[in-house]
Amino acid sequence: MSKELLTKDAGLVISDGSSALLHRAALIRLAQKSIDLQTYIFDEDTSSGLLSTELLKAANRGVKIRILVDDNGLKKSLSTLLRLSENPNIQVKIFNPFRFRSPLLRASIELPFDLKRINRRMHNKLFIVDDIAFIVGGRNIGDNYFDNSSYDFTDTDVLFMGKVTLSAKDSFDKFWSFYKSVPINLVATKLPKNKKIINLYPLSKDDQVVYEEDLDEFYNNYLNNKLHFYFGKGIFVADDPSKVDTPLADTMTPILDLINLNLELATKSVYISSGYLIPGKENIKLWKKIIDKNISFNILTNSLASIDVVPVYSYWERYRDKLVRDGANVYEYNYLESMYLNKKKKAQVRYKLKPFGKKAIYSGLHSKNIVIDDELSIVGSFNLDSRSWLYNTEAMMFFRSQGLADELQENIIEQMQSSMQIKCDKKSCYWLDLKTHKIYHSLPNASAWLKFWKNILKIAPERLF
């Protein structure tokens, strides 16, 4: 690793899921002193198994590892994390844990009687190595985020190096020492009988060979300085963990405030990629003022067919057409797998009902990125919705570098070009498929039942989402 990377802030865009997994695995192998992992979701699958195996190997050579996971993103058994915690060099904590491991008891007892507490979650995603490098973005730990599932999210991470890493470390330390971060042995007392890390979804021999070859390439790219970093100036901003205890009326919104400040300073262009977007009336007013200054304002978010949280689309729909009429260029992500469709090739409601459906649909946009004036990149866990600015804790990186901004913006534009663009004439708004040039006058690729369900969900308060 070059000395320049240790004295300046630098960023590297990680666009595809496979690379995101390999970057993390390579950094684990490179780690010499410490690894801090903060995540909202930690699944029990192939990707989590591969990374857990790498973490265990690092711990066995003396690397100190801390893992902090929000309980809302954990499986019932916690088996992998429990096995990891048995290593003396690995500590695992659960943030804001539920009182019951059973989903049924959570839904029937905790949800109605303790909603205020369990509705406030830690949504931050950080991966910090040796206090000199960290990954921030939208990806959790699970196959859905690493292109290793039939239900993949399109997401973006950025690897940063330099002194700004210390700010990310300070944030992690605050969460780690917060009283709602509870050691895993106090959350789940039943330890698995077999204390070895067992990947429940192991790779085949051929896939294992490919994985090792690819990982060796990434590892050597780090050692030989073959990765392309962009140098610039960065500021890391995160909510304080005490946000989860703060009444909504008193909640501070440092991330949203800084985003809006930089939007107000825009002079040329704004590109927003947000998987879950409910701007609210105040942001709509701000964005209209920006557009009125003849600034190109571009938005990419999920379509009803691609989104996994249907209520979000129910409320996004309230603002969508107004933004187009105000002058914004609005696009909806249009990525579908055939298994999610009925015979008419339309997304079905049963794949959206996570508690009841066989499989939830995970084939949509998950990025949380903003690029302003071809220079400032904003990337992290923060969605442009009230859940992010009021209920959950979040973390974002603000990085000023033309090269990195150009790459992020190119990625967003490429995704827009294969999406549906919302157009409006004097009478109505419609969808234009930019790949097929087909025009839709009603919600495309969504069944009648899914549209009905979307309308029913509008009964719920918008602020919950």
C-alpha cells in the first residue's frame, strides 16, 4: 500500500456485488491489527459464511475483531455469530435487541407493546480495517448484496483510505460503547453444539477454486498498488447512537441538513440514486427551488415492480408526478427476474409480503448515492425518507473528488438508461421504457393485485416509512 494513501483521503468505487465481497475478503486477509464491522443485516448464507471464515482466520493470527449488528437484521438462531464469538479475539454485540428470538412472539407481544423502542434501528454499514481503510455504502452482509442470489440488490459501496477513517472509527466506538449494544451471550444463551464455523451453503469444489483465484487477484492488487483510487477531501457524518432514544420532535438530522446544504449550493447538476425515496413536502419545495435555478435535477428510484417495501412506493407516488412537472428528470428502476412474474410477466403481490410469501422480491435498487456538480459524492446508508432522518441511525461519506464523482455519476446514468422514465404531458403522466421505447399509461410490470395492495397501504402513516 502506497505511503500516499496513508496520508491523504482517497476513494475507490465498488459497483458490483461480487467485487464488493472480494474487496471485503481481501481486506480481512490484509488486516494486521483490527477489524470493525457494523451492519444492519447479517444473514446465514454463502456470503456471510465465506466472510466469517476469513474473519476467523484473521482472529487466529491475532487480529482483534468487533462485530456490531442490529437485531432486526438477524436470523432466529444467531448460529454463525455465536460461533465467531467463541474466539477470544472476536467480540460480537447486538444493537437494540428484541426480548424474544421467536418472530411470532415479536409480532404478537413486542410489536404492539414496545413499538417505540423496537421501531428505532441502527441502519449504519461500516467495514473498518486497521483504522486506515473503511467501506461505506448500502450493502449489508448477505447473498442479496453480493450478486450471489436469485434476488439481488443493485447497490454501491466506496472504499475510503486516509485520515478520514478515524472519524468512521470514532462513530463505531460510540455505537460499540452505547448501552443498547449488548454482548451476544446475553441475547442468546444457547450456544451451538458444533463450535466450528460451518457454512450452511458451501461452495462446490470448482466454485471454491474460482473464489480463491479471484480473491488472490484482489489481494495482490492491494499489495501491488494496482487499484485505482481517486484522491480528494472527505467528511464522514453519522448519527449519534442516542438518536434511538430521542423523541421524534427533538431528533437532530445532521446528515439530511448537510445534504440539503450542499444541494442548495449546487450550480450545475444533481444526480440522486435512492432505493427508498419519500422526499416529503419540505424537500419537494427545496428541490423545486434548485430546479428553478436551471440546474439539471435527476432522480433514480425503484418502480413498484422492483421495490421490496411496497409502502415506500405508495408514498413515493404522491410526489413522483409533481417532481416531473416541476422539471426533474425522474426514472424508475426496471429490473425483474422471471420467477417474480405471473404468466403476463407482471410482478405479483405474494412476493412482496415478506412474513407470508415464500420468497421476498429482492430485485431492485438499493443504492443511496448523490452526486452534485460533477464533484461532490455523497454515499452511505441514508435513504431519502423519514425513516432514515427520524427513526434509524445512519452514516454517510461526503467526498469531494471529480474523478470519483464522475464514476459514480456514470453508474447512475447507465442505470437510468435501462429504466423507465416518467414523462408528463398536459393531461397525464406516463412511463417510457428507455430500452424498448414502449409507453405505459399505467404502472408497468405490476399485477392488478399488487396495485391494489399498494393503494391499501396508503392508509398507514407516511412518517413510518
